[in-house]
Amino acid sequence: MSSFHSVPILDLSLARDPNTKPAFLESLRHALLEVGFLYLSDTGLTETLIQDVIREGKAFFDLPMDQKLRIEMKEAPSFLGYSRLGNEITKFATDWREQIDLSTPQQVRKPSDPLYYNLKAPTLWPSADLLPRFRPVYEEYMRQMSKISTLFTQLVPESIGLPADSFSRFFDKDQQHKLKIVKYPDVAELGVDGEQAQGVGPHKDSMLTSYLLQATDHKGLQVQNTAGQWIDCPPIEGTLVVAIGQGLEALTQGVCASTTHRVLSPAKGTGARFSIPFFQGVSYDAQFESMEMPEDVRSLRKAILDRNGGRQDDVEFTFMKGRWNHLGEATLMNRIKSHPDVGERWYPDLLKQIREQQAREAEERAVKDVEHKSGVRMHQLNGIGAHA
């Protein structure tokens, strides 16, 4: 059995040169089929912009709490804005992180629009009097990241034998993209018992691709290989970490793997970890019908899974066929599940549905657990009888 034990590094500048592009596409194909995660170097982002983004992001968390609460996430139905420490849930456990969610420019939902259009809304920006450079820096960064993500999602289909524009129909003309600025306090600051805490629990990103700027030198990001092992993804200067989202896996019939990942809180005394993920958006009206994949690529992916003994995964796939009519419905329900305080204020009926479903799932797990323990006990008793 074999599975990946490190995350590959790809040089994006190679994709911009016709002479080196074929080698880049071959490396990208390996990363997509074998790993579902990669580092991207030489992205074209200037060092000045990167340092501005890091400095302004850290400065946000130094604002007085009353200023951060002015733009708290539960003040709007968009799931944009500030989220307090410990206010998000993943895998039924608290995520020990503080964050702010931003968006590229969008308009407020009209009454005739689907409910999930609430996710398309203007950003709740912090006070320009206190952070005059924050908004222009992040608007510029999101513009640059929009270009990088567009290029990358043209390279993905090329690497698996499809036309470069294969995914273009899944994007809106004024496509929304989102970004988080995240602070993970260390274990000592949290006051948590033990040496380890959940920064964010095991999960998969929803859309096509996401791009993480690791803004401090802390380890903590880990990805899960097909054997179920957790592999470190430490910061590497000058790179972005690219995660393949569930949307891309759904579109490609599982050829491009969406890999489960998590973040552990920084160790005691190491200070806060900061990270800035950019999430490439997809049309919320998309229905995610699977695309036809080249037979050789599908066969290669199957061979990889067979060689690895299948795929052990801690996270259920979101885009199960027949569960949702549109991506926006699945995304809205996931956001309510992660931020129940926003759900209580703006989506109480949907939150009630989620909690009822979670209660049913918990009951089913409890029954299976009892059945498993009973089976083990019966096996043990039979063993005792056989040796009596």
C-alpha cells in the first residue's frame, strides 16, 4: 500500500512559458490525482503586496472588541464579517480561531432571488478611520488572486486532457470570491488543557480551489492522505497552499481529489498563527453535473486508489447526487451548520432542520456503536467458550 507523505511544490511561472508548460501540466496532473493539495510558487504576487496583506490582517485583530463587533457576522445574513473566538463549529467541535470573512464586490439580494443569494452581499469592512489601508490592500489582493485562480482553473482541465475553458460555464460574469483572515491563538492563550487543541476541525473546502497564504512560521496545517494519516503542510516562504475543493471533485467524477485537512492550534508559548485563505467562487446556481472524463485519466485515478487500498476519509462528501438542486443550497446549509448564531438570527427554520438531522445521525451512530460493542463482546465470549 502506498500514499503520499509530502505535499508537492509547483512553480506557476513554468505554466506561463510554452517551453516548460508541458512539464508543469504533468506535475499538476500528479498533484491532482495523487494528493489534492499542492504548494504554488512564483505566483506573480509582489512581496510588497504580500507584506501589506499580512500587516493589515494582523492589525485587524488588534482593534478594540467593540469595533470588531460592529461588523460581527451575525449582523447580516451573508456570513461575511467578524467571527469571535470559538464561534464556529466543525465536526461537532469548537474551532478555536478568530476571523473575518471578506468578499469581492457584490449587490444585496433582491426579494425575487433565491434565498442562497444572501451569500452574495457587500463586505462588512472595518472602520477606515482606524485601518485606512485595510480595504484598499485587501481589494487589490482579491483582484490579483482572482486572476491567479482563473489561470489555475484553466490549467487544471488541460492537465487531465480537457479543453482549458471546460469550467468557464460554472462562473458568473461578476463572479464572487471570498477570503478569510484567521488568527489561531496558541494553547496557552486559549487556556486549554493539554498540548493540543482544534484550530479548525477536519473538513474539505467547498468550491473549486482555495489558496492559502500562511502568514506566520507556525506549523499546524495538516492534510489527510488516502491511508488516513495526517501529513504536515508547513509554511514555505514565497508560496501559496492550494486545496482542491469538493466542487472540482464532483465535476471531474472524482478524478481530482478534494483532500480533508485540519489545523492544530499553535503550541504553548509560540504565539498566534495567522493565515489568509482565498476561496475561488463558483456560481451558486451551478448544478454540478459531472463532466465526461477521458477514459485514461479515470482509469489512472482508479489505479491510484486501488494501489492505495482505497480511500480513508474523515469527512463526508457534500455534493452527493440528488441531495441539492444547486450549489448555493448546499453552501448555505453548510454555513448555517458552521455558524449557528447566524442561523438562529436569519435562518431559524433551516437551522431547525439541520439540528433535527444531526440528532437523527447521532442516534444512528449510537445504535451502530452499541451493535459494534455487542458484536465484539459476543466474539470474546465465543472465544472463551472455545477454550473452556
